[in-house]
Amino acid sequence: MASGPREKFDNNVIEWVDSRLPIFTMLQKEYGVFPTPKNFNYFWNFGAILMIMLGIMIITGITLAMHYTANANLAFDSVERIMRDVNYGWLLRYIHANGASFFFIAVYIHIFRGLYYGSYKQPRELLWMFGVTIFLLMMATAFMGYVLPWGQMSFWGAQVITSFFSAIPLVGEEITVWLRGGFSIDNATLTRFFALHYLMPFVIAAVVALHVWALHVTGSNNPLGIDVKTKQDTLPFNPYYTIKDSFGVLVFMLFYVGFVFFAPNVLGHADNYIPANPLVTPAHIVPEWYFLPFYAILRAFTFGVNLPILIGLAITAFAMKPFFSNKTKEEINLKTVGITFAIAGIFFLIGYFSQYQLESGETMILGGSFISAAFIDAKLCGVLAMFGSIAILFVLPFMDKHPVRSARFRPWFRIATLLLVLDFFVLMVCGAKPAEGFWVPLSQVAMLYYMGYFIIGIPFLSKFEPVLDLPDSIHQAVTQGKTKKSVKKKA
Amino acid sequence: MTDTPQKISDNDKKEEPTRRDFLYLTAASMGAVAVGSIAWPLVNQMSPAKDTLALATTEVDIAPVEVGQAITVMWRGAPVFIRHRTDEEIMKARSVKLADLRDPQTDEERVQKEKWLVMTGICTHLGCVPLGQKPSDPKGDYNGWFCPCHGSHYDTSGRIRKGPAPTNLVIPPYEFTGDTVVKIG
Amino acid sequence: MKLTKTFCTVLAVVGLIGFSNLSYAAGEAEELPDMSWEFEGPFGHYDKAALQRGLQVYRNVCSACHSLKRVRFRNLEALGYDESQIKAIAAEYTVTDGPNDEGEMFDRPARPSDAFPSPYANDKQAAYANNGAIPPDLSLITKARAGGATYTAALLHGYEDPPAEWAEKNQLLPGQYYNKYMAGHVIAMPPPLAEGQVAYEDGTETTVEQYSRDVAHFLNWAAEPELEERKRMGVKVFLFLLAFAGIMFAVKKRVWSDIKGK
């Protein structure tokens, strides 16, 4: 790493270490004088907040593991022993349990910031992809952690989530049995989840190291989304951002400790204080709140892919072709594209309604079962869409070709992205509701917007959103107060 | 998190240094307090939990133990021997000359009531449990206890008489809370 | 900015609608009555007299069918009992210990380190004795039910004759009872409390509602014995962090004071 020429340190001990392993030189370079854009807003605190959260989760997790027993007969009791008898056990467990929620709050804000200010764009594509990887690992870790207390929601959540894999054609059942280590959720499942739950945070920490490494190669993005040009645009990381991050972390902690001490079970589910019972299913199985949007996407598929929907998909792909080609926006005939989309839409509607269950319980058949029969059933579609909704983030940097990063200078993208945030909350509410009545079509519309944003919206905006004049430099924008409104449109 | 920034002190050296120093010092010391108070639960969680402490003392009803019999009770994860000694055993224990003992201690020092010998049943050599509690056990050359691991012999007062063990069997803290109730710990 | 403001307003509305009824119960049940508890709020604490009365109700009534297996006699110190009182309470119970040297299990009086013994030897026996419905363990009941102590108290005095409208469509089988606050209204537990059933020594009125409140108060303690310590610590931690954040904000302002445009 930092093995080039090195300045000497005054302190003898530091100098002794540094001349043998230049760790202090590295720290000084990456966290001391590291040039950081001077116009960060408070959204840029969340990287530091997430670092702290990961640390808190690992430390409290290790201490909890000293008392936890990963055995189906003992797990629940061992958690209660932590709550009642272990010194500060209740504190450690509540910090850990609520920590998961606050970790996700922070990561969602962090992802939103990356999306809104175009941090995923060239040259930070790999940095973004490491980030999405961390998010996926976090989801897996959180899910397995929720199983460990072995309450009713732990057990039935594990039951539902491992059942996703049974949707895989041909080998689904075998994979599910392999994942569970048995024919149902049992001791074997619990012990492997514990082993992996203990391991994964360290994998996350390793990917975080890569994430930060990649960040320090390209340097940070900033709210204006323009590149750093001169020294005037930046500040040394220390003290400016060490102090600002400390302040941000403390404010975040205020909310966090509020939950830990005064409402420690609000974000959880009452049923998880009932020991797991394979013979009694809870009336309403819901995942933790941070999984709800994806759970809603899963359940939005009350329909599968049948012939009309497949044709609709093919037509959509055809309509999208020019957006991914080298054609300029003048060369694309929007009218043709619009008509093609409309035709695709008709096929989608036919495909959807041919599978629609009427209240009498009969299927609304248009043209016989040949048309309505789904060859990718609803369950598999739901699972694919749920994983797809995260996987699509990996390719986002390559779908968005618009030259401007920050939403501040992309009015169309800005509205679309803010609507996506709203959509995410709508999905979250849908995921918490029973899959019946009004909530089903609402979640389907919300799911369509989520998918449409990435698959159609982003490529479309890349071609058609006008490019606005950007400030010349960060310094100029900051000193002249041009950080918020775009200047005029390019002539 | 709270390292006092070096760069700054150059910049505002002129203006109100006391207020600035006060701010930085307060922030730094609050950081230290925060780290300290977070560390304590993390350290203290490893101390014995409340359920463990609740078993730190144990009460034993010794009424059913007949003369010549012994019982073993568990206390803090270790066996405690309680022996209802016969007159002969007491006499034997008390007739030994202190000079003959490796770890000189009178029998009177080792018991509260001469009929009852209460001691930790762990050989002071390498921690095995000596034999001698059951009538069928070998009791060693001194009719007390015999450690099968390396052949230490203990007498009827639990004192080391022969073999590698350096000291007598340990007497745990205990008291008689009733005529026939012993509270250990 | 207009757009941002509109966006925030819409978001807040969606959030309020969504999260106000996120926890949803299966089957219709009456909305819980408004009850206030001494242990609510950031400065909440238990009322020792109420806890003692609640323990009395549990021991005289609930314990006939419901276990309290995570509460140990030594924990009763939090109710204001001293060591000898706890020993005396424990000694009134018999627990099975063993095996002894002959390999037999034996009964002995409970000690402070023992938990409240269960009324049934196992779940099968509990189910058999109660028409197949296992009376749940009560140690975590207020945490394990949405609505907590309020739900627990309400349920205990929520028995009534089924309304005519309900009775038209549904029927109570033998061993089933109608309860306002039960999800689906059908409960297998017979009305447990009757006026004057437990004699209070401190002159508190001996109504069903008072019993329900006291025992719910006690069960909330059983489920969250750490509550008082947690809230006391929470207030300190929160105030400390608030002050620390304030100081850090001042430091931040000072550090940034020489940066133009900020």
C-alpha cells in the first residue's frame, strides 16, 4: 500500500512503527489530509454512521454469542436468560436487536443518497457494486439473526423464506431441504444459521474495506455531482469531516438510544416472544419492517407469465432497443416507441386478467386455458422479481448513460427518484398488510413503478432528459450560492 | 472521533483561545466518558450472571446422614464432602502430632462441630476428586480419602499424609444455620 | 423548495396511514380501552403495592392453570420482599429435584433460586386437562401480545354475553366463552376472576377490574423486570448524548468557521 517516500513523524514510537509498517502514513493520507469535497451535506454522514453501526453490531453480537445457545430446545430460554440474568444482558440484546433496524435505516438513506446524487456513475461503478453486495449480505445476516431467538416469528419467517427456494424449477425441493438440513425448519437449520450469522459480519467488514478502498481511489462524489478540479474545491478530511461525522453520528445515536431504552420492542413483533411451535402458525406472518418492500414485491405476483405476458415482454424489449443503442434522441421516433409500449401494455392486461380470480373463485378466462396458463408460475415470478429488484441495482450504473450525476441538475430524474422513495414506502405498507382486497392491486402498481423506474425510466431519461449547465467548480458554486438551482438550459 | 485537530489551533491562535480550548477539551472528555461507559457493560457481561450468583450459596439438610456416612453436594461447580464422623475417626484425627503433618493444622481448626467434617472434595495436587465417600471406596492408609490419580492419602480430618499433594483438603466457608442445616458459601 | 416540501408532506401522510396500523390482528376484536400505567413513559416505574397485589392474584387464581416458569422466587425482591419473606414464599411451593443417589426423583420445598413451578407436568397434560387448549406460560405474556398490559387487563374483564348480532352467525361450543377483546371473540379460558375472590390486605377495592389491573401490572413486571433500570439508564444516556451532540455541534461550527460559503 503506502510504500512510497514517507515523511518522518516526531513521536519516536510512531516513527519506529511507521518506518517498519507505514500504517500511520496511510492513516494520515487516507483520513488525515485526504482531500474531500467541501460541499458535503448531512447525507454524507451516513457512511461514518454505518461504520459505527457495523462496529456496534459486531461487538454486541460477540458478547451475546457468549451467552446464547444455538439449540432448538434451549435457544429461546438462553435469550431469556440473557434478558433476565446476564449482567447488562438486556442492554446488549436490545442494542443488537434495534441496531439491526437502525443499520437498515442508515443503509437505506445511504443508498438513497447514492442514487439521488448519482454516486453510482462513472467512475464509481465498482464502488457502488460493492455497496450493493454489502446490502445483500446485510439482508442475509439480518434474516438469519432474526431466526436465532427461536420465537414464533423466527420459526415461521424461516419457514417462509426458505420456501422461496422451492420455487426453483426441477431442483427447488432438493435445494430447500439442503438449506434447512431437514424436511422442515429444525435444529439443523438453527445451528447453521447461527454459524453463518456469526461469520457474515466479518465478510461484510471485508467488503466494506473494499468499498472504502474503491472510494479512496476515485474520491467522494458531492451534492453537485461535478468533479473536483482544484485544491480550492476540497478540504482535508481531518478535522472538517471527522468532526462533522462525529456530530452526525451523535444525532443518529439519539434516535437509536431512544428506541433501545424507551421502545425496544416497537420495531419487533409480539409473536416472537412466544417460543417457536411447529404446530401453530401465527395468524399473520410478517418479516421485519426493513424487508417489507421486497416482501410486497414478492406477493404482488398473484399472476405468472403466460403467453400474452411473454409476448408483451418481447414487445417491451423491442420498444426499449433504441434506448440501449447508439442512436441520438433525434433519431428515436418517440411516437413509434409509444405505440409499441401501448401494444405491449394491451398484451400485459390480457395476460393479467386471463389469470384474474373472480370473487366467485373462478378464473376469468379469455380465450381458453391455452392463453391463461402460466408457464412460469406466480410463485417463481414473485421470487425472481424480489431478487431481481435488488439485482437490478448492480446494473444501474450501466443503464444510466446521462452525463450529469446529481439530481439537482436533473429535474426529471429528480421527480422520478423522489417518487421511487414514495413508492418504496407504499410497498413497505403493502408488505405489512394482509394480501387481500385493495392492497393487492396497490402493491402491483407500486411494484410496476419500482421495476419501470429502473428498466424503462432510467434508460429513457439517459437519452431524453436535457443536459443543464453545471457550475464550473465546487468552489465557485459554494461561494456564489449556486448550489441549489440549475443555471439556464444549454442553448 | 474526538482527536483535537492540529490544523485549527494554527488558524485561530489569536482569537479567544480559552473558549476554544474549553470546547475541545469538553468534547474530548465527553468522548472518553462515552467510551468508558460503553466498555463497562461489555466487560461486566462476562462476570457471573444472576442465576449463577443465586447458586453461590447452598443449604444442605444433614439430618439424614448417619454416623459413619458421608454425602457429596455440589457447590459452585465443585463437590463438597460432608462426613458424619465416628468417635473413632475423631479420636484418630485429634491424636496426630502436628510435627508429623506436611501441612500442620489441628483437627479443631478444621471443623466447627467435631462430628461434622465439611471440605471441598478436590485433591490439592492436580484437582482430581479423591475416593472415600462411599463405604466401598478405598480410603487410603489413614482411613480418610485416597486420590486415585497420583496416590495422595488423606486422614479422617482431610489432611494430607502421604503422596504428592502439597496441602490439606480445603475447608469452604460454611456455617450451621440450624442443628442439622449447613449453609455453604 | 416546493417540490421537496410537497414530497415530504406526501411521505409523512403515507407514513402515518401505513404505520398507524401496521400491527394488525387477525379476526375482529374490540379496540382496547384507554388505560394508563405507572410504568409507561420515560420516567415510568412499577408500583410495588400493585405488584404485590398482582402476585397475590396470580398465586390465588391464575397459577391454578398458568405457569410462570421464567420468574424465580429470588426475583420477588423487586416487589419489595426481603430475603426471609422470599424464602417463606418459596417454601410454600414444592418442586421436584433429583435424581438422588438411588436414582429417584424427589420433592422438596422450593428455594429462592427456583422458578415458580408449573401446574402441569408437561404440555400434553395441560392440554388434556383443559379441553385441548394449553394455558400459555405467563412470564412473557405482556410482551407476547400486541397491546401488552392493557390487553392483558382488558381481556380479564372483557367477558360478557355474546351480542345478539354475533350470536346469530356464530355459536359458542361447550368450554368456549365470549370475550370482547379476544381476536375472534372466542376464548377457551373461563372467566377467571370474581368480585371479592382475593382478599387484599391494604384495603384496595376487590373488584374484577382492580384484580385485572393488578395482575397485568405484575405480569408486565414478570415480562420486563429490567424496565425500571432500563428507563433510568435511558434518561441518563439520552441527556448525555444530547449534551455531547450540542458540544460537538459547537465544535463543528468553530472548526468550519473559516470556510467560505459555509
